[in-house]
Amino acid sequence: MDQETKFHHGAPAADAKPIIEMRDIEKHFGNIIALAGVSFDVRPGECHCLLGDNGAGKSTFIKTMSGVHKPTKGTITIDGKPMDFSSPRDAMEAGIATVFQDLAMIPLMSVTRNFFMGREPVIGSGPFKRMDIQTMNEAAVEEMRKMGINLRGPDQAVGTLSGGERQTVAIARAVYFGARVLILDEPTSALGVRQTSNVLATIDRVRKQGVGVVFISHNVRHALAVGDRFTVLNRGKTLGTATRGEITPEELQDMMAGGQEMAQLEGSLEGTV
């Protein structure tokens, strides 16, 4: 399947205002510099891929963007206004949602209960207050349908879904509760081909709704399938940002691998890398 021809690529104009903009972000842990002046922004309706190998600084950057870490230096703005996240809740209230690899779901619980975990709507008051099960069931089934998944019913256990479908539940949940920027932490790293295709299709649907997507990955092929812009991290520094069509898969892979270092290694191993 040629996913580049399947998915929609309609990135906003270069002068579109970013939803979130991070400028010259540094993060120090004692004498260790995890991020050294990283800049990154996300516009409405685009998928901006953050690429890098293990140890590149992707996890630290995610946690800084989502309010887990406070930057040592640098600025974060939302719609052009300076922000100072003190916690992940602050970031969520600003519309920045993160779907981590563990997904934070309980397999034996239903899709509906996982979808609304901690945010259940209630009806009644006082001792007569109770969860609005009907609204929850209808919303969960409808939101999953919008993402291309038809549940057997709202009581279907999350544990019966495939890995890609569970990713879709987490993405649909974030969008339903008002995410303007969706940070996806290696969403395809442990999935097979079919499940990966489903997740990439979900990202495409979300982007078309005007949500900005940050796609964190070390897989160039998956990033190129849905990405509009690509930023490469290496050892806590930005190596560059390119727009779709400006860079080849080989060039992206080369940047991630360290460029000259990889070329030297390939030479020593007679091109077998």
C-alpha cells in the first residue's frame, strides 16, 4: 500500500499562526543537558513529526511540551501568549494532550469506562447523583465510529481490541475532551502493518478536524506517510526542519543516524548497514 498517496496532505500555509510554539528550549538535569536550544511549533491541521533515535531527547521534549518538566530556559506560547505550565493538567487545560505508549487503559474495563475514566458525566444531585451511562455509551460508540472503528457495543472490553484500536481509543478520547494539539509518543512502534495503517489513518482523520498533531517516532517511513513537516533531534539539538517534498527518506534517515558517522560506518562494513 502506498500510504503517501492514500493520506491527505494539506498543511497550513507557512504564515499560519502556530497553536503552540516552543523557542530555544533547554532542559538541564544537574550537569546533564538533555535539550540544548530546541525550537518547534505546531499549526492547526498539520502533522509535525519529531524524529530521532534513542537518546536524541524526544522523551524529554515531550514531557516539557506536556507540562511534566519545566524548561530550564526558553519560551512556550499558546496562540502567541506566553505559557508557564506547572503540571500536565495545565497543559491539558490549554488543549495540549499526550498519548503515551502505555495508553493508561484498564484491559478488563469497557471501552466506555476507559474513554471517560475520571471525566464521567453525571445526572441528578446529592445522594441521587449518578453517572450518565447512556450519554457515555452513545458518545463512546459514536466517537469510535468517526475514527473508523465499529464496536460490538459500548460494553466491549478494551482488552479485546487490537493494539492499533486501543491507540485509536486513546486518540479519540483526547480529541473528544478538547485537544487542540495531540502529542503521540511512538504510536506505531509495537504494531504490525495492518494496525499501523489504522493508526496512521486515525492521525489523518484527526488532522482533517483541525487538530495539530505531534508525531514522535524513530520510523522514517511511518512519519513520511502522514507528516507535513519533519524536525530531527540528535543529542538534544535540532538538526533541522523540512517540509514535505523538501527532503528524501534517505536524507531524513541520514540525519537521524548522524550523517557522516553513518557514512563512515557503512564504508567500514562495505555498505551492509
